[in-house]
Amino acid sequence: MNDKTAVAKTHPDDVKEVSKVTRVLRPQVDIFEDTSGITLLADMPGVTKEQLNLKVDKETLSIEGDMDTRIPEGMEAVYSDVRTTRYQRSFVLSGEMDTEKIEAGLHDGVLSLRIPKRAELQPRKIEVRVE
Amino acid sequence: MFDSLINPEGSLFNDFRRMQLEMDELIANGRWPSSIRAVAQGTFPPINVGTTPDRVDVFVFVPGIDSSSLDISIQRNLLTIAGVRRLITEEGANYYRNERFDGEFRRVITLPEDVDQEHVEADYTNGVLHVVIQRREVARPKQIPVN
């Protein structure tokens, strides 16, 4: 057991039976859309820029991150709401999203993603001329 | 809603399995009785508490707040953490998910009896508030050498 898992430790049985991927945190998100794109905000406290992993594979956007928990040696967990140090969540994007132009920021444990729509697909205002 | 069905890594059955394990942990094993001040699962913000012989560490997972809005106080062995998180709502945007916590929060944590309320430090990095409370010298285990 390394120092990262000390506070998040569970039963020894869990470790045997459950594969690594089951014990992940699902970051809570807000997602909203405006005319030029979609914004996604995800709560990922404890994650630094270096430990954040964002991927777009075809149309699946996956967000992964590991918490940087500075646990002193010999620490014993007495109470834990958070029982794992890994965040993971993914979303399926739609075709009009320009995955090449996604912008990401991470500030105080909040990830913000801006996924623009392809320029040619952005709604255009059609002027109606009245003669 | 259906991403757990589409994404094999977070498959539906894994979620059920995890839930089952958590239920087992709560009911069957009940290794420690729950604290009188315990709150329901999913309360914001989540907290982890760890101890060593000389200090108690409290980790509060409060992303995206202004650290000056935090109000941390300690009375004997009761640590209270209160604050507010105000989310900016985009006017005219179409919301699909709105899961993140917005508003005021307060959590009270019972610390071990021997904490020293004069020696408390707190810092806020990457959305985690880390409070370190030293324990009183007398309470630490002492090695007794055999002559």
C-alpha cells in the first residue's frame, strides 16, 4: 500500500474482488449549451494539471484524474467520505462538436471545458428584409 | 443517464457491485458505530479524517470556492467548517446537467479528545481544504524502556 491509498483504504476483500476500475469517483458536472458551443464544468478536488487526463476518442470524451493526497506516513483513516483517489467519467459528443478546438482549464479543483461547435454549423442569423 | 450502459468501464453491473459492497460494509460489517454527528452519504462537502500519534488531518473536498469565504472554527474537539459556494449561472444557456453543489454548507467534525485547539493550521490547494490539528504532548504514546 502506498501513501496515496492510505486514507482511501477499504477492506482487504474489496481489493481482491473488485477490479481497479470499479472504485472510481464520478465527478459532478454542470453542462450547458449556448449558440457557439457546450461548456462542461466538473468538480475534481485534489487533482493537479499534471494528473489530469483528457481524451477524445472518436466521439467519446473521457475525463480522468488522480488526486494528489499528501498523506503523512503512518496515518490512520478514522472517517472517509472519499474512498478512492481516482476520478473518471465520459461523455459521448455529437458530430457538430469541433473536438480539435476543445479548451480546458483547471482552477481550484474545478475543470472547465469549452467544446465549440464547428464554425460552419453555428447558427446564422437570417435577416428578413421587408420590402 | 445512459453513459453507464455505453461506457464499458463504468458498466451498470460494476455500479451494482460497488453498491452491494458499500451496503455490506454499512450493514453486515458495521465495524464502527456511526457518529451522532454523521451526515447522509453525498453531503457536500465530502470529508476525510486521518490521525497520526501527533496530529489529526482533516481533508475537506470543496472545489471552486473563494478561500476567504471559509469559516473554520474549533471548540475543544469540535471542528466546524462553514462556507459558501456560489455558482455563476449562464443566462440564456441551455442546461443539460446541474449536479454541482451551489449554496451554503456547514459540517461539524468530532475530533479526538486530545487535540490542541491552539495549534491548528489550514491551507486550500487544488480545491482541497487541509486542516492540521496538533495533538497534545501528554496524549502521545510514550515508549518505556526496560532496564
